[in-house]
Amino acid sequence: MSKSLLPIAPEKSLPASDKPILLLGGTAEASELADRLAQDGRFPLIYSLAGRTREPDLPNCEVRVGGFGGTEGLELFLLKNDIALVVDATHPFATQISENAFAAAKYTGAARIALVRPLWVPDLQDLWHTVSSLEEAARVLPAGAHAFLALGSQYVAGFAQRTDVGFTLRMIDRPETLPLENCGIITGKPGTTADEEVRLFTELEITHLVCRNSGGSAGYAKIAAARQLGLPVILIERPPAPQPPHLSSVNQVLAFIDLAYRSVRQV
């Protein structure tokens, strides 16, 4: 990740100040960014969500839900809607949409930036076991463990073979069927403080936390809770970052947008 990004000049001047921004969302940072841009009101905005959550929190702007149909579908969307800037604020593990966004922006001539959360780094008291894949995470769990899978239901199939381990999954929406036979489900958003997560892990008698190195502040409470409780964390390494340019915070993205659109208005 680039170290010095503010102030950052756009790679190209945006074509016109009245052309919209496409914000690819699905993260806490994307939600905050959409809210703040909508409240600002100076920049036309389309907020895009994959649609995995039944009742997502939506900003006061134009929202689209669902996939684009690969790179070609995204290219058509950018052209049809005359998008000036693509802001990729998707999850760090959502590599396919990031690749599509880079290719589509390059093809259509739209500007593009990626909001890349800083990685979590271990504290001296953390008990991390870093692995490279979900499959490896499933293999290293000890027999008899009760693991909290902070992964999302679409990523837990590889744990089904571990019938000697108990699991708890946290999901926003309760599924119609259990994704694993030997699991319990709790619904709702993650706790915002370590104390909330400590209470939850203690009540559930969790022995291990399994999660991805998503980075950022929104999901860090579970990491801090595991540290307080002395729980081992099986942490899945993050894939390579999307193509640059990168920004690492909502404030940096807002500053970039303000600079980019101001430079157009002054032409």
C-alpha cells in the first residue's frame, strides 16, 4: 500500500463535475462513505451492494442491489450511466469484483480508486495461528474445540468434515437451513466493543476464533476479545490488494473526491 496519499492528485481529471460516482460497497467503510457523500450533496452518487443481506442499511442516495454480470456487465453499466469515478470499497477478500472494477474502469476510461483497510497486526498477547486458506483453517482446529466462525455462511462449507468440532456462526439473517450440521447460529451484527464480544464468547464457551484478516476497525472487537480471554485465533491471510491507487480511510477518499471534482470545476 502506498504510504503517502494525501493530498493525492487524480490520475486523470474527471470528465465533468455532474457525472456520477459509483461506490462499490458492502463494508462498514463503504456505508460511512455513502452516508457522508449523500449528506454532503455535492457529488452525484450510485451506491452498489451485492445483495447478500435482506435488509441492509441504505444511504439517502441512488442504490442498486445485485451483481453486474462480470466485467462486461460492469463496463456496460459504467458507460450507460456515464460514471466518472469508481470507488472500490468492497471487502478485502472480494477479489473478483475488485478485478472487474479495475478492468472495467480501464476499458471505459473512468477514474478508479480502491479503499484498502490496513491489515490487523498481532499484539504481543495475541495467540494467532496464521493460515493461507479456509481449508487449512479447518484442518488446524483441534478435536473437541468449539470454534466461533466469523466468516459468513458462504465460506464455511469446508468445515463440514470436522465432525469432531463444534461451531457457532454469526449471521445478519437467519438461514433457512443450517450451513453445517454441528453448528449453532446467532443473528445480528458483530459487537462494537471488546466487552460485548467477551461476554458472547464466554456465554457460548468458545475455545477458538476463526476469521479472516479483514483489517479495519469495524470488526476488530472480536480480535480484542480473543486477546482478553486468551483464545487462539486462526487467522486467514488476506489476498493481494487490488491494483493501485489505494487509499486507506474514508477521510482520504473524501479528500480525493473533493480534490478531483474541484479540479474539474476550476477548468
